[in-house]
Amino acid sequence: MNSFKEKGWAKNALDKVKRLFSKAQYNSLTEQLREQRPLHRTESLLRTYKLRLLQGVGALGILASISVGGNEYVKLHTYEVYHVYVGDQMAGTVSDPKIVEEYIIGKVKKLEEDNPNVHMVLNSDEVAYKAEKAYKIESDDQAALTSLDGLLKAHAVGVELVVNEQTVGIVKDKETAEEILDRIKNKYLPQKKDGSRVSVLSVAPEPTVGEPVVQSVDFLEKVDMKITEIKPDQVMKPDDLVTKLETGNVGPSKYTVEKGDCVGCIAKKLGISKQVIYEKNPWIQDDKIRIGDVLDVTVLKPALTVRTVEKVVENQEIQHEIIYEKDDTMRAGETKTIKPGKNGMKKVTFLVTKGNGYMLDQEMVGEEVVEQPVPEYAKKGTKVILGEGTGKFVWPVVGAKLSDYFGMRWGKMHKGIDITGNKNILASDNGVVTYTGDKGDGYGNKVVIDHKNGYVTVYGHMSKIETSKGKIVEKGEKIGIMGDTGFSTGVHLHFEIQRNGTAENPLKFLSR
């Protein structure tokens, strides 16, 4: 009877438990009870608490104790795992995403070690995780990593160097491409007196005499870098790509001097610059070549043209003025110094634009007189001699702009200045025309004027001569039209001033 009652009491207690908990909680609790104790043990457990119930401890307290114990057990056996996907494919389930991240880092390092000259990329950006938390859910780290290894794919990427929309080569990465471009730029930066290269600064300082300051350096061509998927054997060595960019893969070219050849004639015949012949054959002195001489006439065709803009300051003399005292006992043109003069000095600033070291443009941007010239005083005969110059020269071109200046250029002496502007060419001072025509010496159509005072002026590359030999011309008189005859790189006037047979810088005698 008592046993029956106890069984009824237990059943009532379990019914109360069932009403107090959710279905899931109740099922979990009863499952634990089944796993851990047979039914008679459960009844025994409930019987143990019967006395407490009779003493005022409610059934609800017992049930709460049973519920708390069950919940703690569930919590202890509830785990969080991470399902790993590559794209829409599941690789497996891991206990922690760090396991996958560390595996990917190791795989990337191995790829770099195995492919030192190529940048390898994994599709690790496709890896994603989905977290799940559940009772007694399981993970298998090793199985997931094994599956992941088959889903991770590696491919090579590189950087295409593109010049004017044409791919000229592929390198490992952007850093390598930038290093190559910097190497080519640095080659054409001017040198200091100590042999080092001039630096390109964000704020360019004012130049000192003889030390050019680079205002800017860039490329004439459009240069792009494109990241693209490649094959490892497409990557070029940096040195090979530099050579290709600088030479255009042009091979050497030779020319054997024939009868009747001259340096200028060969340049015209081959359609190349005379300057190229001088640079490639530094043994040529005073244009002397002989039949059978072999000249290097290789003309490179670089893919890139480095454009530099340099600010250059030069010291130039200012020719002193001669103040004459007329003397009718002396023949016109004859002079006698009473008090010697002294030339002055000025700093002249130019902006010089070069392409791969060759001058493209030059602009005078400033003059500063450092030392004023001291005039010379002299007696001058007044017996008239036609064509005698004043000794004071004017610009032979209206609106003159310099395109090249006096001095050593690429190992050769440039005996005058090159001027653009109004196309009419004017006599720079009074004088007598002593030559007109083309001697084949590179000047093209030229005019030579003797000023009968020790000075001679030369005007080269004219398209048309509008004076004649023996004619007396006055300062400012038109003598021809600007052109590009002879050895010329474009329409301009080559202008020389010679004193006693020696070419002097025309800017000594001309000013703005």
C-alpha cells in the first residue's frame, strides 16, 4: 500500500515538474534521470525528500533543485563551433577560427619561399565562417584543414608597366616597378661638381652659380602600372626591363666613311643628329674623319623619355662701353685708348628643359647685375669709312627667345646662341656683308657681316637670304628670314659674335 502511495506521489511530483518546465527542459531532465538512475532509484530519491515535504519544504523546492542541476549539465555540454566555407563550399567545422587563420598564414609563407621572384596570391578572401552553438555539437579541426587545403587555390600576380597604352614588361610588384622608374629618372638628373646627382626636393632652393637645381622630373610618355594575373615565367628581371626601356632593344649600327663624307653629311644621309655621331665617336676632333673610318651611329629608341626642368645660373660678362672722343686727324675706324675700361658681371638665370639629357627648350628668366662695367675712354678718328660698326649690338630678332646658349654642349663647343621669335633677321650692327650662301658646314644659309672694328657677326640656318656680298648694311636692317637649313633641329637663328677671330658669348653684348 505504502509502495503504491509512494509511486503515486512520485508520479504527482513528476507531473508538477512537467508543468513547471518547458517541454525541452523536461525532456532533458528525464533523459538525465534515465541515463543516471533506474526508476527505483528515482523513486528512492523522491522518497528521501518526502520527510522534508512533510516538514514544510514544498515540492516546488525539490523540483527547483532538480531543474538547476539539469541546466548546469546542459550548459557544461553546450559548445560553440565554426563552420568554414570557401565560397559556397563547406570545408568543415573547427573549434576556433584562429586555427584556420594560422594555417593560411603558414601556407602563404610557404608559397613565398617556393616562389621568391613571383608574388603568389591565395583565394583566402573567399574564406568565411558561420558560428553555431549547440548541445554536444562536435568539431574536427584536422579534417577541416585537410579539406580546406584542397579548396584554397594559388595564382601568380604581377604588375604590368604600360607606356602609352602599350605593355613593355611585367615585374613582381608595384615597388619593383617604381624602383625601375626611379633608376631611369636618376640617370638623367644633373651632376654636382663632386660627381653626385642633384636631388629632387619638394621645395627647390635657389641655385648657385654652376650648380643646377631640378625643378621637376617626369616622363613625356603616359606611364601606368596595372596589377594582373600572370604566369610566373612572364616576370622580367629589373635590369633587363631597364635596358629595354632605355634602348628599345635596338642593336648597334655602324657606318664606314666614304669619299666625300663629312660629319654633317653623314648625319643628313642617315637622318640622325650630328650630336649622336659626336657622342658615339668621341675620338673625332675638329670634324676630321678619313675614308674607311668606322663610326658608331647607333640611335637608341627608348620607350621612356625623362623630362627634367632645371634652373641654371651662370656668370656672364657685360661688355664695357667705349666712350670716344672724336679726332679728325685719325682715320675713321682707328681708335686709341686713353683710359682702359673693365667688363662687368651679371648672373643670368635660365630654365632648361631636357629630354633624356638633350636640350628641348631654354628660357632666360632673370638677370642680375653683380658688377657694373667701367667704360673705356678712347680717341676715334672721324675720317669716314663706310660699314664701320658702333661696337654696340642689338638683338637680331624682335621678341627674341633663347632656345640654346653659348658654351660646351655634349662635349662640343656651341659658338653662338640659338634664337626664336619674329622670323625677320636683322643686322646686329653696322657693317659690310662678306659672305652669303651655304658652305655645307652645318650653318645652312648664312650671312657673315664684318663690322670693321674687330667684330664679325654670323647669322645661320636662314630660309631666305635678303642681302648680298659686299653690301653695306646698317644696324637693324633686314638681311634674311629665319629657317631650319643646314644642321638644324627646328626653325631658329644661330647667332655668333666674333672678336678678333674668336667667338664670344653674344649675351655679353646683348641685354633685355
